[in-house]
Amino acid sequence: MSTTGTALKKGADQALHRLLQSMAGAMAETLRTLADHPVQIIPGAPGVAATEALIGRLPGPVVVVRGTLDKDYAGHTLRIVFPVAEAATLSGYLMMTPEQVVAERRKKGTIESEDLEAFREVANTLCSCMEGVLRAHLGDGVGLRLQDHTLITPPADPDALLGNTDQLVLPFALTLAEHPAAPCLLAVDSAVAIRWNGKPLTAETEGATEESDEEIPQAPIRGKLAAYVCETETAHIVRRSCRRVGLEFDRRTRTEIPHPAAHKEQIVLIEIPAGEDKRFDWSKRLKSFHESIHVVLLLHYPSRQRVVQGFMTQADAILGVPVQEKLLSQKLTSILDSLVKPKAE
């Protein structure tokens, strides 16, 4: 389910790209839990496409899940599009339908009414999952709830279920159990995607340039932040936030493990990529060592399970990667404003 349209401007979509990667990872984890079968999602290259182009590239009948964005993004929509065979398969797995029956329904290329009805639970859970990812990345100013899920057969879309404005589209290949990979997509109004990215997405929308580090006023130093980060872009964002809020920035090496005694009266920021859950233990040790140590976690693929895992470490703030500089600065300022002198030992 490739899309035509405008490719994203090289180098301008890093924040959005990481957010989309997190959404894809969380979606795979959610579907894996619902289906109780192996699920793999491989994201493609995102791009901006007009609705007409989007409809024209759909391979056949699809089930469209529409989620309504609210709060700071009220009036906009997020969509997830599945070929009918994949929607029917997910519904069948949810209802524990025998594999032979699932295979027969896939071969038909249609979806039965009971399967479409059962798919509502899949749609609702996906919207809840996506809301968790968005809040981890963007804060509490975003919400998402299921509006509906509907079968459409392109090129007909009489109710404009796929919208009537340009869309930021993330194509992805979905593999369910042993079935062949199928083309699916996630789409959101391009105006929303630009806000999520924090800068224009394409050369056509290029406008204001980002401030250089030197152009950001250095606030009076109020404390120190030790950054155990993994990616250069993350370090860049954290460094800029520290400059804005008045923190001395101390980047540690990729392989270094925090020594709690070295971080009393400091903020420790820990980036946690997928597969490196040992870093949650770092947070737990730091928080249990001394009350003057404050911990900020930056989670890749911030699923509900990983966010809960972060909360269990008693971290002071948990955000998703890619993290918006403004949101990180707000969290760091809040921590600085709450600091009290540690009790005498």
C-alpha cells in the first residue's frame, strides 16, 4: 500500500520519524497481545499525500479505523487502514476462530459482519495504545478516542472516511502469524504532523529555521543534569533544554553505568532503547540511594507496559522518544522548581 505524494524533507523529519517508529512498535505489541499470535510490523518511509492519491493506491476493500484527536488537536483525525483479510484475521484470532476457518475467510477477500463487529475491540484497543504513545511524547495536551471503524471499497469513499485534506502517511507491512505480509497504513492530517514534528516536513512548507545552540539564551545555572543517552539527536535536544532552563549538561558515554553516589543533588536523564530494560534498574537504584537524585526516563516505544515499568522505578518524569524540546524543558523546570534541600544524614 505505497503512497504517492511528497517525500519528507531530508533531515527535517527526525522527531516525527521517531514518533512514528514508536507508534508502529506499540501497535505491534498491542496486536500481538490481542491476537495471541506472532505479529510483525515493518514501517516504510512516511510521506505527505493528498486524499485522492491515497485512495488511488489502496489495493482493494479495506477497514478504516478512525480515531478522534482532542484537547490541543481537537477537530483532527488519526486513521489506521487494514486490508479486509488482515482485519478478518485479527477478528478471528480475537474470537479464537479455528485457523482453517480464518484461512477460508482470508481467501474470500471479504469480511463477515460478525468479524467486522468483533474488530471494534481491536480498533478501540489500538486507539488507546496510540493515545498512550502520543501522551508519552507530547504530554497531556493530546487525547485520542475511537470514532468508528468502517469497511470501504475504493475508489468509492462517499463519506470521506479517509478525509479531505493532505495526510501524513506511514505505510507499514503487517505480518500475522504465518500469513504473507500485507500493506497497511497509518495516516494523520498533515497539519497535525507538522505540529508533532516541531518544524516543516517538506521543502514546500519550509519556513522558519531552528535556533542554533548559541542563539538560545543561557539561563542562570540552577543545577546539573547527567545524561545517559544513546543517540546523538537525543543528546542535542537535551543539551538545548538544559541551556534554556539553567542546567549544567554532563553527557556520559554510551556504555557507562550510573554510580548513585556521583549523582547526589543532580537530575539524571536515562534514555532506554528497546531491548535495554536493564536501564530501568539504573533508575531504581538511583531513586533508592538518595532523595536528592531526580530521574527522567526517555523511552523508545513507550507502550503502556514500558511506561508502567518506568513508574515502578519511581522516576520523576517519563517521556517518549523522540522527545519535544519544549516538553522536556517544562518537565525539567518543574523538577527544578520542586527541589528542596536534602535532609541531613
